[in-house]
Amino acid sequence: MQGQENKEPDDPGFSASCLTTAELQQHWRAVRQERRTIKLLFEIPSTRIIQKPASKYVLYQIVVIQSGSYDQKRVAIERRYSDFYHLHQRLLQEFSEELEEVVLPKKKLVGNFTEESISERCVALRDYLTQLYALRCIRRSQYFLEFFTRAELKLAYDLLRSGQFARALELLQTTLVLQEKLSGHDPGLVVPTLCALVVCHRDLDDIRAAFQTGQQAMPIVRRYGLNRYRCALLEVLVDLGYRLSLPVALLQEELARVRESKNGPVTQVSLKQLVVEEFT
């Protein structure tokens, strides 16, 4: 996925003048929230044994829960032991010292599929994720986030490119919930997913949902200087706003300013073109 350029409030590139009062209030709430690190809990409530002609393995259902209040957005993903193993190996390459006391449960050579063994493994893997998340450098690493989101995002973008927008939409919505919980340190990470959701909603003729999702993405794009998406997203919002008979004068003015930016002409790439470039 394309890297994001973050703009903090005290960065030279951050301009409060480009935000509305409501967006400024939202921004400072986000800053305060980031200072109060949100704690997450990890649960593995169920498993499935997958039997194939040449292999047999266990899928562990993982649920990420935001603590401190009732979490209404609970979504589940499934991972097998090999996914945990590959995560651990990737993390060791960069954080070997930090992981000295974090041990990935070893895979048993026999008895892997007994009820007792699977139950013990669920507890051990849950504790493993909790230990990883407790380390600030780990929970902010790309590898940790990708463990929870990459497989679903890859499939979602493949479905989107093949025109299967309803199935892509479902996967993207699940992934967005996880990204919002896991990437509070970098809100810009959700922008590509939000843009992909805009494209899916629009191509499914859910114009209002597309516009609302675009509005959700736009303040983040402005706040963190994600100019790769700004012009294309504004163009979509203006078009959707017209179709919904909503006032779009301010969006049109902003679009004109972006196109005439002193930084040079904006490349005329549609939002859909930007979206389909992900994971290619």
C-alpha cells in the first residue's frame, strides 16, 4: 500500500486555515485522544479445523476489542498458526531486542487437533498478541497492522478490480473497523480504504453512502496533507453532491485552489484509478 505523509499540528506543512471550525475541533479531539493511548484487547473465541486433500490446519477467529467503553464495532478475522509465525519472523528482523521476552507458542508435532490442544493454543496466541501490542514500537509497526488487515484488503481490491463491488464493500468495511482501532497513531492509514469504499458505494449506486464516506475521508486528507487523494476525492464529492442536490460551492472553490496550486499542476487521475493501483 502506498505510504502516507503525516502532518502533525506543529509541522510547517500543517495549516489550520484549510480546516473548518468543526474540522479543527475534530482534529484537536483526535490529538487529545492520541495522547490517551487507547487500549485494545484481543480475543480468540472460536476455531475451525480445515481439512484439505494435502493439508489440515486450524483457523483461529480473532476479535479486536476497544477497552474502556462498550465496543459496538466488533468484527472478526481468521488466521492460521503459520500467519502468526510469519508475523513473528518479520518482527524479529526489526525488533529482535524488544522481543527478547516475547515468545511465540511453538507448534506441536503431534496432537495439534485435539480439543485440549486447540484450547490451550487459543489462550497462548491471545496472550502473544497482547504482549506484542504492549510494545509501542510493535503496535505502531507496519507488520503488526498488516497481520490484521492485509489478507482482507488484498482480496477486497482484487474483487473491486473485477467489478464485484458488493463483496469488496463487505471486506473493506470490516478492514476499516480494524484499521481505525489499530492505527490511531496514523489516521491517514485509513484514507485508501475510505476511498475504495467511496468507489464501491458509487458503483453500487448508493450515492448518499458514497458522499458520506468521502466526507469522512476529506478532513483527514486535508489535515495530514495527503495530496495524492485530494483532487480526485474533491472531484468525486462535487459530482456526488450535485447528484444529491447538495450545496457544493465550497468544495468547488477548494478544488479550483488545489488545481491552481503553486506547487504545480495536479495530475488528472480519477479516484477509481488511484484505488485500483493499491496492491498491484
